[in-house]
Amino acid sequence: MTEALKNIIRDKAHELGFDTVGFAAATANPADAENLTAFLADGRHGDMAWMDNADGRRGDPEAIMANAKSIIVLGAYYGPGGPLPPTSRDRGEISIYAQGRDYHTVLKKKLKQLGRWLADDHDAGIKVFVDTAPVMEKPLAQRAGIGWQGKHTNLVSREFGSWLFLAEVFTTLDLPTDRPQTDHCGSCDRCLKACPTDALAVPYQIEPRQCISYLTIEHKGSIAPELMAAMGNHIYGCDDCLAVCPWNKFQGPATFDQFRPRAGLSMPRLDDLVTLDDARFREMFAGSPIKRTGRDRFVRNVLIAIGNTGDEKLLTNARALLDDPSPVVADAARWATRQLEKAEIPASSV
């Protein structure tokens, strides 16, 4: 296959709305599996059981699609379009990626269009993935020249910074590969210093069990008090390490309108969210990635944010959930109540 076909595929992907496209060989890099094995052996995956590599597929593209020759890696920009809004103690912070429509749904539709075109026009066998299979996306994206894994372990693009969704097309087409992207973090350590819970104590390594994104999205149980106190008003995900990256120079609006913030999801009021029951939660977050977390974990996160406000006016909201049927909600309510009861006590004048 020639570079000309790559350019045709790249143009088609851009036509469908993808912002960046790269090509890698559908072969395993032993370092990927070794790094994953060490990560799992340390237990750093926590509640993320889906990361288990017992069947050997994660890290080995050929185990996912035996006859694949190439992998087309695609990126879609979802950035905020400008500086992040100022924080407010009575409002919750939701990660930029989750303020719009679920990216799995949006990108899968576009990937299927690209896949059908490859099959019909180029007689290609294909499989498409958007974070829904044991594909090690970030190492693949680096090999395809899309970006590199920064010190915060997320992908960084010289064009689009840290705000990229990734997707892949495994194909039987034997396409020339792109040059892998090299590391351009240099001596910068802004992302490491920005982490509120010290989950990035070691550059290029993350301790997910201390990461606010893990705690608010993946962690199923109660959260340790010292971590709750460091979580601030983050109620779903955390962009702190991404937002400070100097490579975030591309500040236009997201390419897909569906990725732009939905009404009410940019800095929502905590007192509006803490009263959600399951039905209202499902209604509010229909079509959003937040829905997968479920009402109980989400309200747990909101209560933690309330406890961190120091605002005694929210004490009634916390007390109202002390007997919630969900253990994680009730536990968070007890913690928030204790925090706010301290705030009610005036400081000593002595």
C-alpha cells in the first residue's frame, strides 16, 4: 500500500470530523505488556477489574484481530475553547470530557462510517474501537505519531494539547506506519505539582487509587477521609493536571458540537445535585458518560464537595442523607456533616 492511500484515508477521517490521524503496525510492543503487568501486580488498578490482562489480549493487537496488519489511530479534540471558568465553593467541577454527550456514542457512529467506507471502497477487513475493548490506546497513539504520554500519563499532542478523545480502526490493509512521536515534556513539572492528592508523585507514573478521576468515577466504595479532604469540589473527574499543560495552545471550540458543555453541567450548584434520586439522576444525565457511575456514587461525590465548602448553609443538605439506603452516600453524608459542624463553631477569640 502507498502513502497515497494513507492520505485518502486521512482526508476521509477529517471529512468525518476527526482532528488528527496516525498509522501504526498491528503488532505488539513487549514493553506495553510488561508495564501493564507491573501496574496490575502493584494493585494500582483498584476497582478497575476491566484492566485485567489474564487472557493476554490487552497489549497485543494481533490477539484482538488476528489478521490485522495496520491500526488507524484517530483523535477528536474536545477542549474547553478557552480558559476554564473560575471555581466556586458552592458549585461542583465536572471534567470537561463529561460535560457533553457521551463520546463513546458520538465517535462510534463516525468510526462505523469510516469502517464501512474502508470495507466498501477498499475491500478492507476492519474492527473499530472507542475505549470499549482491551486496546492500549495511548501507547498506540504514540506509535502512530498522534502524541506522547506526558508526565501525567495522559496523551499530549503538539497540536491539540491534552484534550483528545482516541479511537482506533484495526484493518487488514497493510499501510505504511507513521513516525512515533517523541517526548516533549522537557523539564516541565506543572502537571505533577497541580495534582491535589499527590497521585503523580513520580513523573510518568500515576497512582490511580489517589487520583480524583479514579475516586469519583471508578471507585465503588467509601473514600478515605484524607483523600476526601483533598478532593475539593471535584464531583466527576478532574482536569487539574491537564489544564496546566503548556501544550494546551489550541483553544478553539470542540469540533463536534456534541462535545460542548450541556446546559447545567458547567459548574452546577451542589445544592441542586445533592437531592437527586435515582430517577432524576438518570433523567438529568441521559446520554452523558456520568450516567454510568450511578446516582449513589455521584451523590457521594457531591457530598464530599459539600463537606469541603466550609459553608454551614449546606449542612441541612448533608444531614438529610445521613440515613440514605446507600452505604457510600450515608458515609459521605456523615463525613460532610462533621466537616460542616466544625465550620459552624466560631473560631476562638483567644
